[in-house]
Amino acid sequence: MHRLALCFLLLSPFTLLRSAEAQPRPNVLFIAADDMRPQLGLYRDRVVKSPNLDRLAARGLAFDRAFCQMALCSPSRISLLSGRRPATTQVYTIDPALTVRTHQPDVTTLPQHFKNHGYFTRSMGKIYHVGIDDDASWSVPAWHASQLAPRGGPITRAAQEARRAEGKRTGKAPPQKGKGNVATAGPAFEAVDCADDELLDGACAREAAKQLREFAKKPEQPFFLAVGFANPHVPWIAPKKYFDLYDPAQLAIPANNYPPKDAPDFAATTGNDFRWYAGVPEGQLPADYARRCLQAYFAAISYVDAQIGRLLDTLDETGLAKNTIVVFWSDHGYYMGEHAWWGGKHNNYHGATRVPLIVATPGQKTAGRHATGFVELVDLFPSLSELAGLPPPRDAAGLEGTSFAPLLSADPDRPWKKAAFSQYPKGGNLGTAMETDRWRYVEWRKGDTLVARELYDRRADAAENQNLATRPEHAATIAELEKQLAAGWRGARP
């Protein structure tokens, strides 16, 4: 009797409020951005203008401490969509040959789980990585705005991605820099005097809004619509009006323009995506150029925000908002000048792994509030399944996340996970990072051999400027964190 009562209490809000006959299952609008750090108005940032994400947060729940499982596009997305961590997916790089099924051929993905239970599932834009998809996840082939050949400056982002993918496929990778390098064929940023729809993300929003209006004509058919925006991944190409929102002279360049002190040399680096593009100065960026980069990155965020606004408006206009769960996430964080890293992630630090995350459900009791506990992108699979009232997938035992659905229906400040985890390979070593309420602890291993450690006191050093791992006064802390890391994500569950 007690066990039955407990199961009833753990049912999702939708399960409690509806029966299959009384109300159709909730739809899901699953919105992704690329390389968007949580620098938004809803996270109390006073610079970036994000009115539409702010209004989504006002009708949903914003997660203040959400983390990806790896700070690189494809590994992060494959982890999220499979509900498995990188150690299980074994995808640690971007390679067209490495898909969600390379090492787990029979996995049930998040959208596939919804499809298996009667949902029409569709991918529009960048959900899996460009050139890497999974047909079993979708009811129809994935759609990309590049099919419309929108403007993107001297060379479109789609063309850049396609040429880079071709270079990887043929094994004829271009040099990192140099005239004629396909990866530097366009600028790192550009303000284009055009309408929103003439660029990639505007075209994606337009077509996604059309799809929502088509869904509204068949209210009996539940849908899972995934919409992925390319910005603010470099190159930051957006209509000029979004650049005009920001005065470069008023933007502050981060002061900590040096790598974390006493950190392993191989670990204290980031990728060079930004350096691939034309016109980027070598070495330390001049202040004026750095401020223009910040302007461009913020403009790209505001451009995406406006496209999300179009989708939210369409939900309201069609009445779909009454029965649609809206999720917004980014695949990883981003560095914009901190540690002298520009346009980078590719590491195990807080700035690379913390992400924005918002979930809004119709009639949500916790609307407008923030959850302060740790959540991870790998948690989205079990969370959305529970919120939609779906039964567990056939391979549910393999899921490596924890449903945070209870935070949407009860107190979002309740005690939750004790830590969040991420991984990244560097210098032939695999780093596993764990963030707790106070500490960020990283172990670097080559096989079973411990190579190095990192320890940052995030209360005293939120920017992670000083590695404390080699200081004897922190030996007891490291011993405690070592045990906690060994217990892993299972030991951190609420």
C-alpha cells in the first residue's frame, strides 16, 4: 500500500491531471542553441538582450546550475539524445563516422522513444551535429535551413560546415590558417544588412513556425518538434539590427586573460574554432577587436532569441501553448575572453560545461522560478518522458540521467543532486570533472594511471584562476572529493 502511494506521488503533473481519454498527450517543442553560454537576462545578466528567453523562463523553470557532459557539439548532443554519458557512448570527438549508434547500435534515443509512443517527431536545424544524424529518431528525414541557401556573408555557415566535413571525409584537412583554407573563407563575424529570414536561423524559425501551424490542424496527433539554431557558434553572422543593440565601447573585456595558474599545460587550453576564420589577429586580441567580438557574440544571441520569440508567438497564436512542453538548451558553454580563450570550449572547466536550460509546462506551478540544484543535459531524457507520461523505454536500465520532473511540480529549491559531471580528452589523457557546491575537481588519467589533478575553490575563485590541487593544505579535501568522484553520478543522485 505504501509503495503504491509513493508511485502515485511520483507521477508527473500531466499523468495526474489527465487520462488518455480526457486530454491528448502533451506536445514537445525542443529548442537548441549552439555554443550559447548562460549570459542571458533571465540569469541576471545586465548586458545581453534576451527578452524572449526571459519570457519563456517567466512561464517555466530556469535551471541555474545545468551542465553538459562534454564541451564539444557532437559528443554533447549524442549524450543528451541517448541519455548516456560519454564514457558509455564512447563519442569524444566530431566525426561523421561516429553517430549515436556507433557503439550502441540498438539504443532508443529520446525522440525515438516519443516516436515509438505515437508522436510525430521532426528535426529542423542543428539537433544532432551537422552531417551526423539518426534516421530512427525522426518520423521524416531531418531538415536543414541550408536547403534554402540563405545569405551568410561572403560564404554561408552551411557551406563552411559542408567543406570542413568534406575535408574530414577525404582526409585532406586544410591547414589551420592560410589563404584558400576553406575554414577561413569567411569572416569570424559579420553584420549583414538583411532581414532575419535571409540568414540560416531566421529561415529555420520561419519553417519551424510553418510546421507548428500544420501541427495545429491535427490536434489529435502529438508531436515532438526539435528546432536547432546555428548561432551563437562562430562565425557570428546576424542581421545588422542585432549588432546595433550593443555598443562595443561599452563592453568589458574579461580581466583574467591568462590560463588557470598551476594547471596542467595540456588541460589549460581550448579549441581554435575562432582562429580558423579570416581576419582574426594572431596572439592576444587587440582591445578594439575583442570588443567587436563581444558585440558580435551578443548580437548572435539576440538574433537567436528573436527567432525563439517567433516560435513562442506561433504556439500562442495557434493555441498549441495550452498543451505543449517547451524546452530550451544549449549543447555547452563558451569562453569569450576569459583565460584569453575566445570562441572556445574544448575543455573541462566550468565556463565550457555550464549551459542555459529552461523547461516550461502548461499550467506550471513553479513558473518564473529558478532551480538552484545541479542538473545535467543527460537528465532531459528521463525528465521529458516523465513529464509526458510515457512509460520507460525498453532499454531504460541504460539511462544515466535523473528525472528532474519533481522540481517542476514542487519546490525547485529542494535538495537535489550533490554534483554534476563532465569529461574531455586532452593530451592523450581523459579528464573527468566533478562540480560540487564549493569545488570543481578534475582527475586526468591515461588508462588507469592518474596523471594530474585540478582543484578550484569556486566560492573564493569563481573564475577558476588558480589550481589548488598541489597545495598540501587541500590534501584532505582532495581525498574526500576523490571518493565522491569514484562514486560517480549514481552516488550524486538525490
